[in-house]
Amino acid sequence: MKKFTSVSDVENLQEIIQKALQIKENPLSETQKGKGKTIGLVFLNSSLRTRLSSQIAAQNLGLNVLTLNAAQEAWNLEFADGAVMNGDTVEHIKDAIEVLNQYCDIIAVRCFAGMKSKEDDVNESILSQFLQHAKVPVISLESATRHPLQSLADCITITENWKKEHKPKVVLTWAPHIKPIAHAVGNSFAEWMQEMDVELVIANPEGYDLDKNFTKDVKVIHNQDEALKDADFIYVKNWSSFDDYAAMPEVKENWMLTNEKLANTNQAKVMHCLPVRRNVELSDEVMDGENSIIYQQAKNRIFSAQAVFSEILDELNS
Amino acid sequence: MKKFTSVSDVENLQEIIQKALQIKENPLSETQKGKGKTIGLVFLNSSLRTRLSSQIAAQNLGLNVLTLNAAQEAWNLEFADGAVMNGDTVEHIKDAIEVLNQYCDIIAVRCFAGMKSKEDDVNESILSQFLQHAKVPVISLESATRHPLQSLADCITITENWKKEHKPKVVLTWAPHIKPIAHAVGNSFAEWMQEMDVELVIANPEGYDLDKNFTKDVKVIHNQDEALKDADFIYVKNWSSFDDYAAMPEVKENWMLTNEKLANTNQAKVMHCLPVRRNVELSDEVMDGENSIIYQQAKNRIFSAQAVFSEILDELNS
Amino acid sequence: MKKFTSVSDVENLQEIIQKALQIKENPLSETQKGKGKTIGLVFLNSSLRTRLSSQIAAQNLGLNVLTLNAAQEAWNLEFADGAVMNGDTVEHIKDAIEVLNQYCDIIAVRCFAGMKSKEDDVNESILSQFLQHAKVPVISLESATRHPLQSLADCITITENWKKEHKPKVVLTWAPHIKPIAHAVGNSFAEWMQEMDVELVIANPEGYDLDKNFTKDVKVIHNQDEALKDADFIYVKNWSSFDDYAAMPEVKENWMLTNEKLANTNQAKVMHCLPVRRNVELSDEVMDGENSIIYQQAKNRIFSAQAVFSEILDELNS
């Protein structure tokens, strides 16, 4: 694996899921693999799970870890090509990347959507600079349009929780929120589920359809009750409008996931990438109920990251 | 030791003090004990000594260390049970804790008193959530009402500095400050000294008596000169009113510790947990004088933490 | 080496350059040297290269690393001797240093010029406290008047890029900026180049002469074109006025380094310590052109730091 920014960087999804599950069985089986090598974890945004799970995964592989909270610890970054830097920005992102090239064997970066310019976000204005200028493998810790380490953890979690022969019905359902949230987790989950042996349905209110480039032919239903019927897995996530970018068209129905809605499903397991706004996106009773596999999902972030780092190291060591 | 949040978690105080002193002699005697295990150091508040000494102690034991500055690096936390999270808070503390359960073998947390609601602080509204939701041992890096790693370091320091047969007279004396300060260090020192073979006296102005649940039958004197007479150890610390919670009743006398006041003692050793406001809580001449054992006390924070982490690891490894 | 805050702490410059180049060949040749020892990296200011290169260097030597973002993670520091600390400051720098003495075998600190009081900056009001109170070796990660780890990296980089017999002509040229910048890099480069076998010329507009204590007898030319003629190396850096401290006297000519200006040189290699304001200090075409050795210079920060840490460890281990 030469980089990891979307499902298309994965040669064989089932293989990497199995690898991650083996790592989960024995996380310290490759403690020498990363010895003498350095991974830089660059955060342009907040992080709890990604920050900690990436550090654990790297340590399990013997990698040195450099963590950089870019905005707080280093310099205010310029992203515009050709900018005359006579304003607030102190260092151009491409210079920061070129320096990271000198210091790191792997660069991992978190760069959320700005939610201001649709064009910038759709074009991955920041991640694209990493991909362009990095001379070492780049790993996305969530970018403007995708959150692939999360999606791989989601695949691992579904695999662990489905032992039946037939395809599970997986429903990605929109949930309420109080401010415009990015599409990365929704897009990414849609994309990865299309590579899994599942029946995927997306439920969201009118005006909230995700970018067709990610959802492709997946069935989109604007009625949550109808979508949830017989669901085996429910993935709860908010996102703002994509068409009317970052807008929040009014939603009259209550889309918060509750136990009442769960009753309508095939005892569906409930998933969420966290952080979650309790009693807004889903109710306390769901979050704390026995159908939730949300913390297991969080734990699998370690093995998702470790499987990816391990495959990247295979490439570097080859 | 299953957790460490107060002196009542210590089975045998003299034993752990001796263990800490042995560690001080040879800090690298147990470098394999924590191998493959991870301690999460979660800071909801500022920290210098606790942050650094905990990292050193953990590294000396071979533990992996994850440090999280929760507010700056992760998400704005909600603490209220049952909250409808439609405001500024992004992640519920109990979800953050459940995730830490997945990532850490030990969770250590600093969660100061908010100094706004007496009830919240007295009930340890944050630490109690860690104790309730954590599935791994919890270590307090200072909570609303106690600072046990500091108190253990204080016990170690007094032990090192007292070789006589009779009990030393230890005076915990209030000191001036410019804003309302929490009671944790005062409470905790009072509590731990009651388990030590010392004669404890507390000196504070009227209106500043500490919570009786901590001081119990310890003699409280409202006249500093009287209290300091023949002291062998003086512990300097400010706190605000407990009764009129977080208020700062006027104090007419000057309670700042000076060399003049020291002259009245049995060449008392001076202690302070740091940070200290020079020339407010105590004078430069005391801080920089030969009676101060304050930096030694700071150093002992390493061995206090290491002894505790080591006992927690004994439990985990058993 | 007992400390490292200026070129005068280096016994033999050529020797340490050669040592750094050997380390670059084999960075992991001394992984046991720092085992069981701790370096504290204290940042009072932002840092990217220094932060990461110091961590890598320390890890390569087997040192434990404690990183402290003092202002954000610990306490607001007081710097004035004898201060009555009844204001915003919570901990005196000398107490913080005394505590670092207890925790670290080496203290490295970044403390920029405040650019408010010439006297404070010239007297290194912060670094001087570290030198006064530290009981362990002190390493400057850039102070008010010097940036010695950068300058050593600059010497390494020039050595790598000059194989001819005759002395290279090295021009330190002032560059435009939008706000008052400190003199540390300029001073330091001037000082170190005087110890190298080069012909140093400084070019800056009238009113921008550096402190004579650093530039001594080096030729200062107020005409950039004249200075750049036949240059072999050009070091680009802004600084504000030293005489009229921190002022920015008007400059009518355009001092931004461009390809047009490079044409006038002996195919000069271009250097900059980074971060650089593109199209203000130098043009994109220079930054991205083949004459730039700026990223190589950034990489050499690792070996500069590692050579220094290694010599400091020799002293500690002796």
C-alpha cells in the first residue's frame, strides 16, 4: 500500500479486515516492524479517537511518533498556491509538507472540510497538497470528503458482528445536529460499504442527499421508518446539505434514533463514529443500550490504523 | 491497588512510602513492568509537575504514555447526565471515558474543582464519572477535593526529612492569594497527615476552615503565630472559604510566610505544592532560603507517581 | 560541551560539523547513549522544525523526551526578579526551572525576543534565567539574540554544498516582511559564519544594521545588487531595526529575492531558516527552484541537534 486516503488505496478489502482482526488478537506481534522509522501525525483539527488510536497503533509497530497540533504548536498555514504571504499566514502548507518529508517516513494528516467553499472541499484543497508534495506515504486521518481509517474500522466491526450467511441490511441514517457538519464520514461509509457484501440503504431527509460520486447507485430513502425496517446495522451520522452546500434545510420529522425506532428493525446493531451529541443524534437509551456497538467500533480504530500502518511499512521495507 | 484517588485507596501508607524511596534509589529497577501497557494521562486543566512527573514515572516503568489535553486537542465535553446536547458541548464525558477504556490499561485524570457549584465540587462531579464508567484503574492527577499524588509526595518528603524519634509538629498554614483557589491540596494534606505519625495543626483565618470531612479532629488555630510556634514542618497553601463557598472573606493580618515568622519555629522545613505566588503566599527569602524543601518535594512527585503506577500494575499483572 | 547557547560553546566547529555529517550517514549509531536520561523541550513560542527535529534527534540517541508547551499546558510565567505575584502570573520562571532541574538531565528551551524592550532582549532576560538557575546543561532552541542549532545546521549545509578549494562568498541578505521580526537568526548566522572558512557579506537597507556585537568587522552593504554579485550562498532573512529597536524604517527598493537577482550571482545556493513568507521574502520561483537548498537545510536540523545532544551526553556520561 503506497498511501491510504480512500477505499481505492486498498488492494483487497477482505484481506486487510482479516489482518486487522489478527492484529486485534495479538497487537504486539510486529513490534520490530517500524523500528527506526518515524510517523508524523499532523492535526489541523481536533481529535480524540484518531489521535490516541493512531499513537497506539504506531507504538505497537515500534514506530517513533511525532504529533503536531499544527495551528497551536507551529505556524499559521497558507494554503493558496502563489499567494503573496503578506497577511496572517506565516508558512505555506507546501513548505511544511516538504519539511515533513525530511523528518518522517510516513505522514498522516487530519484536514477537515472548511465548509465554506464547496469547490475547495470537493477538491480536497488541503489533502491534495499533501498528495502532491509528500515524498513519503500519506495517510488520511480524515480529510474534507473521506474518513477512511474510520470506515475500515466500521468494516471490521460489521465483520465481527455478522456471522449469518445472508447479507446484512446496513442503513446509513442521517441524524439531527445543530450546525453544519461535513460529509466525510457519510461519504466514506457509503463508499466502503459498496465494497462489502452487504445491502446498503441510505436514509436522509429531502435536501440532504450525499454527493452522488460517493453514493453512486445506492438506494436513498427519504423516510427513516421505511429505511430502518429490518435493518441489521444502523449507522447514525449527521451531515449538512451537499447540494446547497453546508446549508441546513428544515427537517419536520424527528430523525433522532430512539429505542422506539429500533423496535422496527431486525434488532439492529447501532454504530456511530463519535463524538456523538446525545439526545440530539440518538437518545441516551440507544447509546447506553445493548444494541450499541459504538465503543467496540471505537476500539477497532486501533486495529484499523495498525493494519494500514503495517501495510505501509511493508511497502517501505520492501 | 485497584485505583488511586485518596489515601483510603492505600492499604499500607508506610509500605508505599518505603517503596517510593526505594524507587528513588533506583528508578529504573522495573523497566519491564509496564511493557505493552498504556496509561492515558487526561488533562482537563493546566499542569507542569504532574504532567512531567507522571510521564517520567510511566516511562521508568516501560509504560506507553498517551497524553491528552482534552479541551484543546479533543472535544468540548458535556458533564451533565441526560443532557440534550444541542449547545456548545460536543462529546459526553462518559463516552470519552468509555473510549479511553478501549485504549488504555490505566486512566489518569486531572479534573479541578469548578469553584462555581459547591455541590458539584464536593460530589466530585467529574471524577465520579470516571470512577463510575472506567473499566480500568483510575488515578487522580488532582480532582475537585483531593490531590493524592501530591500528598503521597509530601509524605515521602517529610519521611526523608525527619530522623528524630518524636513526632514532628506539622503546620498546614493558609496563605494569601488573589483569587478563589480550590481546597484539594489542603484537604488532601490534612487527610494524609492524619495517617502519618505526626502532630498536625491547621492554621487559617476565621471563615477559612476546611471541610470537616477532611480535617476531622485536627486542631484548627486562627492565629498563625500561635500555630507556627515550634513547628518542624510548615506546609503553605492558599484556599478560599469552604463554608461560604469560593468566597474570600477579608483577612486583616498578613499571613504571608516570611523569615521573621520562621524564626518562631523549630527551624521548620517549608513545603509548598507549587506553583507558588512569590511574595504573596511566601516571601522570596523563604522560597530561596535553606529551610525550603519545596524543590525536593517536587522531585518526589516522580517517585510518588511511580510507586502508585507500580502498585496498579501489580494488580493488572496479577 | 557543558551548554549550547552560542558558537562560543563549541570547542571545535569543524569537528562538530563532521560529527553531524557522520550522524547523517548513520543516525542510529548511538541509540544507547541517552538511555535512562531525559531531555525536557520547553517551548515558550511556536515551533515546527525545532520541535520535530529535536524530538527525532533525542529519540535517535535513546533519550526520553518531555515536551512542554509552557503557556498552553502549564502556568502563566513570571519573569521579573522580586516580583510581588499578585497579578496574572502564576509561577515564577525560576521555580519552573528549579523543577525542571529535578526532572530533566538536559533542559532545552525556546524563548524568543519579546521585541518590546531592547534591554530585555539584548540581555536575554529569559535565557539568562535558565543559565542562572539550571543545574543541568541548557540548550537554546532559539533565544532572544541567537538561534545556534539553526546556525550549526547552516554550517553543515554549506559544508555539504561546497567542494571547491577557495572560500565561498556567503551573503546574508535582509528580506522584506510585514511585521517586526527578531534578530536572532541574523545575529547567529553572522556569528557562526565568522568561524567558518567563508567570505561573509551582509546586505541590508539603511537603518537595518544588525548589532555590531554580532557582526563585528563583517562588511555591511546597503545595496543588495552589489552585495549579491558573485555570491555562492545567499541566506535570506528578515529582521527589524536594531538601532531604533523593532521599528521598520521605510525601504524604497524591492529586497525580495527573485530569479532575476539570482542571475547576478555565481549560481548561488539559496538558504532560509523557515518559516518563509513566499512572494514577500523570496519569490515562489526561487523557493521552488533548483538553487534552493532550504529543505536540505531543514533536514540538517536533525543532525545539528543530534550532534549537540550527543556532545552534551558525553559530558554527562563522563
